[in-house]
Amino acid sequence: MTNVGDLCSSPPKSDSHHYRNRSLSEVVLVPQTAIPDGVLTGAANDANSDRYDDVSVDLAEHHEALIGAAFHNQNNINRQPTLATMGETPFADDGNEVVNHRVIATEIVKEPINFTAAENVLQNAIVLLDPRIPDCIHLIEAGKKRGLMVMAVVPKPNDGSKALIEFYPTAQALLEVGMHQVYEPPFGSKFDVVECAANLKTIEAQQNLRFLGVIPCREAAVDFSDILGALLGLGNVNDLGLASARRDKGLMKLAVANAGLRVAKYARLTHGQGKDVAGAVEELELKYPVVVKTPRGMGTSDVFICNDEKEAMESSAYIVRGIGPDGRKTQYALLEEFIGGEEFALNLVASPTTPRGVQVTDIWMYHKINTDGTMVNTYQEMVDPQSRAYGELVRYAEGVCRAVGIKYGMAHVEIKAEYDEKRSKWIK
């Protein structure tokens, strides 16, 4: 909840003084931390006047948001999309127990067409998609400092039966760490991003909010975040036509190659027993070892260094018949040529305000060892992204981001490179 503290204005009005008090919306939209001590909501024209009225603005008391009726039957909570709060409204955190509300409140609109001025937005808000508690705590605090309401969207609700509450949080766990409200689809149902967007738009209208952005809190939520942001009418979303290329490594390679950048040779393998491995290796003119990986993985999950055909067939069959790290059925395995050299991770920020649209913020050099066919990172060291030695890596990473349509937010690119002694620089 955003608490707006005591605000002072000018003394009682008289003919010789003119004063302007802040509207409630002005107070809420300006973070309290941005108002220096002694700066008041209104000031007399008389510079010598030091008398002020006490005006207290409490958002929980003044916000006339509509919120759906509370569910009391657990079966209804499980079957319906819900909005969870800690207390009766998202603007009051004085409750001790979670209250699960209907997403949509009963509302009677007698005159939908009128020419009166629209009601002011009372609070800006952000959406955290699929949050984990260790990560979202910092985002919640940052949002509160900026006067933002923070809403969580949990695609797969946890009723408490799953372990590791910090990584698969319940609505109560999120509310207890400071989340204002939590949207959850029906328990056990498949997440529907269109239904979620429709419900959030209704919440936005009824609670008089303005959503400013959707932040994915884990890698599996990246593609949903841009789609949800677009459905909410936000302008700060990445290219939707390339949304799949940001998660599917096969489509990613295609997009990067189409942008004129080098990529490793690859093939998609679909045979459930890996019998298409030999033909692919021959056609690509590869030598072992080769890499077989899941197309929508993260980290080193389901990435195998295969030294012969048997290992490659077993790895491919395992991936094709299994479920990927993101919880989705895998449609194919990706076979790639093995590239030697050292591995670097480059983190980037994309924004129209940067000179080239995207900028590398930091570079890390991995120190990996091969353990049972998987490259495991033992430690990493930070290197200088401004150094000439890493210039080619920086330009390549920025090109990859532009190729897959990243225009807003953070990005992470991993590159294999070798050191050129003559040129004193790393080359990809």
C-alpha cells in the first residue's frame, strides 16, 4: 500500500491570498520520497507566510476502487480466477489473513456515454509475472519508493502443496512480503494470457490504476510478458513478431543468421529414438564431439556434449520424448557443432534512450569443466566491457539483441570466443 503522509497547505484563504492544493491523483503519482522535507502541497503568494493548513491524504481511505466480493468457499477459490489481498482492499494492509476476491466487482454504469471529464488515475502500477520471492522483494521495494502499486500474476498457483514456497510462492507468501495484490487463474488450469489481460484491464478500470509495465520474473515468463504487455495496451513491449525467437533456440538462430551474424551449424531432430542423428551429422559435415540440447532450455539444463553417435542418439531421444525445463512438451532436439574456446556471458540493457538501442553493461568470463557430458561452470570473473579486447563480443551481442527484437528491458547473451594473440583481442 502506498501511504501518503501528512501534507500541508496554506493558511485559510483570504482575498489577498490564492492557494492551490494538490489533487489526490497528484499526490499519489509523485513518490513521497521525491518530495523534500519542507516542500509543501500549497504555498501562499506571500513569501513571508509560514502558516499552513494540515491536510492528511490516506489512499486507503480516499481511493474509491471497486473490488470483487470475497470468496468464502475453497472450492470456488479453486475454480475461479481470484484476486488475493491482505485485508479487504489492495490499499489496506492491516489484515492478518488472505482474502480471495472475485476479479470483477459488481458495477452499475447508468450513463456510459457522457461528456464529463474522465476520473484521474489514482495510482500507477506494475505487473510482476511469475515472481519468485528472493527476486521480487527488491522489485517490490523499488516500486514502493516510486509510489507504484505492485501486482503479481501467478500463472500456476500453489495451494501450499508444493515445496520451496520461496520459488513457487502462494498468494499469502507474496502478500506477506509486501505485494499489494495477487492475480491467480483457476487452480490446475492452463494459464490463458488473453483471459489474464482482460481481467487486468477490468481491474485497471475499476481500481482506477494505470499499468506502466510487465516484468517477467523468470525465464519461462519472458514470451508471455511481451504478449501480456501488448494486450494491456502498453507501448514499451518488444517485437511480438520475434517473441518466439527470444526463447526457441532454433528460431533464434534463424533470426540471428537472417541479420547477417554468424551462428553455429545446426539441425532439428525429431525422431523419438534418435535415428536421425547420423544423417544430420553427415549432412552438416560435423565431427564429434557435437552438442545436443533442448530448444527452450535455460542455464545448462538438458545440454549434452556427445563424443560419439550413441551418446548423441541417447541425448536426442531423451529430449524429444521428454518435458523441457520450462515445463512444456519438447517438440525437437537441437544438434549443433561443438565450438571450442572460452565462454562469455554478456548482460545488456535495451532502451530507445541508449545510443544504439542496446548497451552492454557487464561481461563475465566463465570457467567451465566437462562433467559427465555437461559443461559445468566452476566460477566466473568479471571483465571490462570497455576494453578493446572485448569489442567484437560487445558488437555481436548488441547485434543479437536487435536481431531478436529486444527493444526494452534486460538481455543475456552467451558467446564462445578464442583469443587472437596477434590482434590482442577475443574473436567469436
